[in-house]
Amino acid sequence: MRGKVFIDVGRPLGGLDVLEVRPRLAEVSIEGYYSIAGRDQDGAYTGVASIKRAGPVWRVSWVLEGGAMLGAGIKQDGVLSVGWSSGRAPGVSRFVIEAVDGKPKLVGRWVAVTGEEGTEVLMWLKEMVK
């Protein structure tokens, strides 16, 4: 569903706010390769990621400018949550699954046990060869 939802926020004279509704891909496979656009305390970074299902687990790998990371995740209600390790410190990411031209786009936030935090957007590149 895509459209506009009008909600009354109790403003004088019945003012309305507009909330944009983005479609989710909760039931569509997210297996594939993605480009990464991220931001942390040091600035912007880029890389590539792969997401593959292995039974109930989603295996996620990142290749970034500073190295590679591996993670295991669960997907529920249009959200992919992933625990990972960078080799320096473990952390967790949470991605909301959206759609852009019918392809998955994952918009997320992450935090490491060191207190580092950031955001990432994973944009669909291509399917995995089966």
C-alpha cells in the first residue's frame, strides 16, 4: 500500500498532519547483493553486502573500506535484525525492509558494544546465483 494517511493531532481548528506510507517487503525474499551507504562518527562509508537465507537464519556479510564483517539475523514483520562481529567488537543492526521499484531496500541503524553507532542503507544490486 502506498499513499497518504491523514491523522488528527489535536490541533486547533482540526489541523491535520500528513504521514507518508512506504510499502514494506515483509514477505518478499531479500536474498541478494546490496550496495551500502553508511554513516558513523567518522563520516560516510561505502561497501557491499550479501544476504542469504539458511533455514530460519539470515546470513549477512559486509565488505567495507575497513574490512569484512559477518552476522546472523532474523526477519520478522518487515524488519531484519542482525548480530555481527567486526573483529574488533560485536554489535547489532536493525533494518526496516522497504521497496524501491519493486526491489528491496534496507534502512537501518547499528550499535557496537564499544558505544559506536551509525546508520546504513542497503540498496539492491542483484540476485544471488543459485
